[in-house]
Amino acid sequence: PRPQGAPARHARERRPRAAVAIRGEYNPDPERRAAVHEAGHAVAGLALGISVDHATLEPPRVRYDQGPSPTRQRVADVACVTLAAGAAEEAVFGDVSVGREIDLRQATSLVAKSIG
């Protein structure tokens, strides 16, 4: 344990002020979870060189340039960006929201359309 008042060294050590307990489990504030989810999209996009227009909690949440005529690499990169949000949630909270299922469907659809 860290001394009282010492800053947290890792994101998992921090707990948001707003949280709800459901059946005794820790559940972060839904807006915080959404923020981590959307940040996961944005960070992956920037890491892959995809221009991120904006990230917000209001729809559309993250907009990034998918390109006019995507190459296989571009499709793979966009699929990675789409799936990165669930990985961000899992890294921060230890579990994922239903948003990951939606992202998986979108990534699957994108890849399926690209291969005909």
C-alpha cells in the first residue's frame, strides 16, 4: 500500500469519485468508462497515423479519416482502431462494456466488405 496522500503510480490504483456498486462489484461511472473507451479509439488511431478529427462523449463519439479508397493495410488499421476501445477498457477496469460487442460487429463488417 502507498502512504496516504501519495499520488497513485498506476491507473488501476485510482478510483473515480463517482462509482456505483452492483452486487458488491466495483463499477466505474458510466461517463468515465465511455471516456476510456473513446480514448482507446483515439490513441490507437493516432498511433497508427490515422487523423483523429475529435473524440467526445456526444455522438458521433470519435471520428477519424478512413480514407477514400482503403488499402488492405488501411482496413486493418481502421479495424484495429475500432477494437482498441475494448482493450483500453480492459486495461483500465479489468472488464469490458457492451460497447466492445458493437465495435466487434463494426470491425467485422468493415473487413468483410473489404474482401468482397
